[in-house]
Amino acid sequence: MRLHQILRNAANFRAVFDFGDREVAHWFPRHMAKGLKQMKASVKNVDCILEIHDARIPFSGRNPLFQDSLDVRPHLLVLNKMDLADLSAKHMILKQLERHGVKKVLFTDCLRQRDDNVKKLVPMVTELIESQPRFHREENTNFCLMVIGVPNVGKSSLINALRRTNLKKGRGSKVGGEPGITKAVLTRIQVCERPIIHLLDTPGVLPPKIQSLETGMKLALCGTILDHLVGEDIMADYLLFSLNRLEKYSYVERYDLSEPSDDIQQVLKRIAVKLGKTQRVKAITGVGNITLTVPNYTAAAYDFIRAFRKGELGRVMLD
């Protein structure tokens, strides 16, 4: 694809995304409210908070309730799914997080069988805990960590990776591809023998009210909100807007487009044709009812979103 052609198209692309009068649904099921309440009640027995988040949205999706309610212990922010994130501005991300009071950050890819960064977690946590007073837990040589985060950011994957790395054991927590898999509150799981470390696994908790549509859309694209609550159509459109804004044009080659486009209907039509995603619909005409085969835009939007989530459209930083 010629550079001048890309630049010519990009000059006409949207500079601002129009959400219209849409509203991002607030997803705060009962188990989330119950989970946050029990997490607060158990924090006195915890030595360190492990907050897991998606590296593609290091700021947008962090639940302020965690900072307000649970930030009374040493805190380590684990930015997971680093393999999907564009970390070219990693130093700027770390500086901004430090301004927000987060000084200890670890980037991980917990689905890899061997992630060297996962090996760093236990030494980092041990140093954090031993550098601060433990009050009534001083005599206890075992460490207890609480794992928190919004849904579907890899909390269970991290627990399983720690068990693989430190105990040479398998799955200790159920992993799923959609938000809301972990509903049990404060399941206790051992992840290390020396020192003995247990994790309290918790369900993903979203803020009761997502303040901004933009934040909600980023959360949705990263899979922390169920797709149907937002709508695959607007999610696909916002994804296209984001990729163009970031000059990430790999979707053009993946779906055999002739050039980058800012028209989501055009892009989805091309995706549907390439993948053979069609549907039959009835139409009323002057000569009677006929059945037409048309592109399945919903199926195409789903494929577009799924490709982003799997990293097939390149590494992206939405924040």
C-alpha cells in the first residue's frame, strides 16, 4: 500500500468518535457487589494487593473503588496481556502510573508456558511485604495476597501461571474467554512453597457506574463487559476509528481491502464477503415476497472484534 494513498485517506478520517445518544450499559451484577463487600472485610488478613489489569488499557479500566477501599496494603499492579499491547511508550505509561501513586508495576503474558516476568512476581511481592510493617500478622511467616481486577483481564491465568512456575502444578482457577467466569468470592489458592504464599482469588468487579462512554467502549473492546450490553456494531465502529487514529492498518491486508477506510459498513461488508458470512432475508417487492442473500454485518463485526482481542490486528494501546 502506497504511503501517499494512506495519508490521503487518513486526512479525511474522523478526528472524534460520535457516540450519538448511546449509553454504555452498567454491568454490576449482584455477585460483583457481594464480592467487593467481602473483599473489604477480608483485607485485614492480606499482606499485599495484586491488581491485575489489561495492558492495552492501563488507565481506563482501573476500578477507582479498588483504590478507595483496598489500597491500605502494599500494592503491585500487574499489566497482563502485554503481548497484545503496543508498549513503545512504556516509560511514559510507567511515569503516568507513578503520578497516580502506583510505583510497582509488572508486565506479564500469563498464557505463555514460560513467562520470565511471572518469575519476578514472588521476589517483588516478598520485598514489598518485608519492607513494610505487617502489624498483627508479623508473627505469621506465610504470605496472603488478594488478587483484584475488572473482569476478564487474566486474574485466573495469572494464578495458574504462578502455580506452574512455583509449584509445577496445573490449573488452580477456572479460565474463560468472557467476563464473569470467576463468581466465587475469596477462593484461597496456594501458589508458592518458599515462602508459602496463598492468593485470594476474587470475581471481576466493575465500577457501579462507568463515567465515560469512551472508557466504557475501551473496556468493552478488551472483553470486560459482555458484548451484547454495548452492541457489536458500535464496538466494531469504535475499533475501526481507534485503529485508524493509531495508524494501525493491518486490517486492510487481513480482510483484502484495497485501502484503509473510515466507513464501518464498507469494512464489515468486505469482511462478510471474504469470510462467507451471509444471511437470507425476506423482502417485499411489487411482484411479491423474495428471499435475498445479504452480508451478515453482525457476524462480520464479531470477527473484527475477535481478531483485535487475539492480537491479529497488531499490538494496540487504546489509552
